[in-house]
Amino acid sequence: MTETLVQSPILTLFVVIGLGYLLGEINFWGFRLGVAGVLFVGLAIGSLSPAIALPEMVATLGLIIFVYTIGIQSGPSFFANLRTQGSRSLLAVGVLVGGALLALGLSWWLPASAGRIAGLYCGALTNTPALAASQERARELARQANLSEEETRRRVIEPVVAYSIAYPFGVIGVLLAIQIARRVSKNQREPSDDAPEILVRDFVVRNPGVAGQTLEQILRLHRDPGFVISRIQHEGQVELAKPDTPLAIGDVVAAVGDEESLERAKAIFGEPADVHLELDRSRLDYRRVFVSSSKVVGRRLRDLDLERSHNCTITRLRRGDVDIVPTPDTRLEMGDRVRVLTERSNFQHVTELFGDSMRAASEADFGSVALGMVLGVLLGMMPIPIPGAGTIKLGLAGGPLLMALALGYIERTGRIAWTLPFSANLTLRQIGLVLFLAAVGTRAGYSFFSTLQAEGALLLVGGAAITAAVAMFGFVAGGRMGIPFDELAGIVSGIQTQPACLAYANSLTRNDRPNLGYASVYPAAMIAKIVLAQLLLTFGMKVT
């Protein structure tokens, strides 16, 4: 069997992935390894022979795909959160710096090399891109020292070995911390629904302050009203609501939004109406269409000016599994499903405008993906001077991630749409992650078990100390900032960059606030870990 795996790397790859997924589904007292099962199966199979190791190119390709798809998806929320919730990102970075200092201090106590300390830090915080960055840094430092190929390979493997030992408690420890913090927290909220329901409500215009003004003038005074006006009834005639439509006393407007935003609409316009404009579909009707046309992907609704140029309006948008009420600044993404209100005779034009192709909405534009990855790799190769540490590089993990965050925020450059369909993004992300985990697992497996027997207990204690310190400090500091427990549980999961912890937080709170907290710190935590892991290697060598 060993000889067969050595001679057929492609067979080894799929054996590791297949068995890894089976292992990841096994329930260990309420805890599942998930996709990390691929790593541990890779370690087990790699321990059979050093010749089983999968080619390094497999790990590199998987890593770039994984971090690039994360960045493209997180770009818009990352920069938005920096403006509105920058303190949360600073909290995440501060906690991670503290964890890195603790790891550096452990190097005085643990009989471990700088590579293992860096891997311990990455495993305790369950961050695969940071592990890859530490491996790159180890390889670069070995080359600078003119070490032999065998010694270079040994140093590159060291972070993976420590990572694998620390990883399980990196997940379990945070789950325990969330449970402990939940029990002692005095700032809990009652569970609520996962997402507010989007409703339609009609209002009679009674406010003299809005009479004679256009919808654009009225809504301009409210930065984010949270609702959309879809129809207006004037003198018995129902028309599509347009920005330049003036309102008069007695007009009826149909507002689309959640309960909270509709209360704002009531305060703006007047009293609830007895009529239901949305039930009259004789002339104005809606249709759900998929966004699959490159003409609209990446463009803001404000720029599309749908009401004036195409005689239609978007009242709802479904992205992934979430329905949202769009704003003028909402950018359309490939794969979005929008509810478009227009005249029945205009349906054909609307379909052609948005594309409405499920196949096209599920396909990735690999031209823009490849170009974005090229730019990311080039960015990762640029040396960054660090006082006292020489230079570091963002590498093949940090470069593509940072570039993808920027491109995800830009979303479109001329005719190039940088975004990916939601379904395609998730698929590519999963493929990239399993390729990386399978490759690094088989390459480190032969050294893993000997290290586990010799130094495993000490490394496990060290990793547990880092995990516990980071998680509890995150809860304490976040609590002092006045962040509620349910959102703070998501923030700590984001600092850990661990989806399993987020899923556990969601199961406890049963609302959407952990997801918001997770998204607010995830990109900053990812970048911080990538940089800190490399710094640990550099300074760790000086300490040891």
C-alpha cells in the first residue's frame, strides 16, 4: 500500500481528502474536526514513509486559492468595518499581539525551535494561512543561512508539526471559553430570530413636511432609512416609485423593509393605509431574477439608475441565504437574486439587463481570478522592512489576501468584475483549503509522531496556554468596551478565525449578532496572524 501511494501522488491526494472528510464528520463528544480532518489523515498517511509527501506545488496552489477567495468575499465588509467599527479590529490585533508575546516568552521554557513556536502559535489560533506564511519565512531564512536542502526541509516542516499538536485544543479551548464567558456574563441578550423579516406596508402621506418634495429629496435627509419605496398611488393611479416623483398629501406609498425600518417610514410619511398597493399586480408586477450579466455586476444601484433608465426598481436582494433591503450604494454581485418591480411589458428587457442565468451566475470568471492572484503573488514578494528584524514578506498567504481585500472592495475596474458568485467562491475556497491541508499533512507526517512522543505533552500545554490566554483576554477586554456577549462571542471566534467556534456561538445565542462580530474582525485577525507568525520566527531565532 505504501509503495502504491508513493508511486501515485494523485491517488494519495484523493485518499487523504476522502478519508479526511469522513474523519471530520465523526462526533467527539459534541466536537467535530470538520475539514481539519484532512490534515490529520494526511499526517497519518505521511507517517508511513517520507516519500509519500505530496508535491509542494499542491500546498501552494491550495493556499493561494483559499486566501484569495476569503479576501474577495470579505473586502467590502472589511473596509466598511474599519470606518464604523475600527475599535473591534484594534481589539483583535491587540489580543493577537499579546498572544504572540506569550508564545515568544514560552520559547524560554519549552525545548522548542523558533519554527515550532511559530507553528504552536498558528495551531493554537487555528490559522492555516499563518502556518503557510511561517513555512515560507522558515524557508527564506534557511536559504539566507545557506543551509543544506535536508536541513531546510526539516525547518519548513517544524511549524506544521507544532501546529498539528496545538490545533485540536485551539478549537476546543475557545468553545470552553465561550461557555465560561456566557455563564459569568452580566450583559446577555434574549435570543431573537436569525434575521428580521422583510415586510411590505402602505402609508398615507399626512406629513406636510414631505408634501411637494421628491422621494430623492426626502430620503436624502436619512442616511440609511432601511426601507425602499416601491409604488406610489396618486389620484387613484398606481405608478412605479422614482427618485424624481413628487409626493402630495393623500398619496399612498408602499414601503419594503423590516419592522424597525417601517416604523421610521411611518414617522416620515404618516399613518398606515387601508389599501394594499402590492396586491394589485395588473400592471406593475415583480419577478425574481439572477444577476449574471457583466454589465451590472460590481456596479452600485445608484449608478445603474434603474428607475429612470430602465423603468424598474429592486425591492429585495438575496445574497447567499440572507434577504436584504438594498440601498443606493449596494453593489450587485454575480449570483445575487433580486426581486425587480416593473411593468409586465418590461419583463423581457429586465431579464436581458440582469442576465437571469443560473449557469452564468454559478461560473467564475477565471480571467479576473487569475489576474487578481498574479497581483497578489507579486505583492507578497515585495520585501517590507521591519526595524530590528530585517525584512519580511507577506508571502503567498498575505499578498493574495491583502490584494483580494482591496479588489473585493473595488469590485469592478472598467470591464473587469473582480467579485465571484457566492456559490463559486465557497466551492473554490473549500477546494483550496483541502489541497493545502492534504499536502502539508503528508509532508509533515513522518516527523509528527516522533515529535509527539518526545515533546508532545509540553507543546500541547504551551498551545493550550496561548489559546486560553487569547480567548479570555478577548472576552475581558471586549466586556470592558461594553460589547454584548452574543456579539463578543462572534468577535472571539473571528479572532480565532475558526468557523466551528462561530457555529457554536450561533447555537448558543440563536441570533445573527455573532456573525456580525465575526465579520468585523476576521480580515484584520487573518492579516495580523500572517505577519506575527513570521515575526515569531525571526525574533524566536534570536531568543533561542
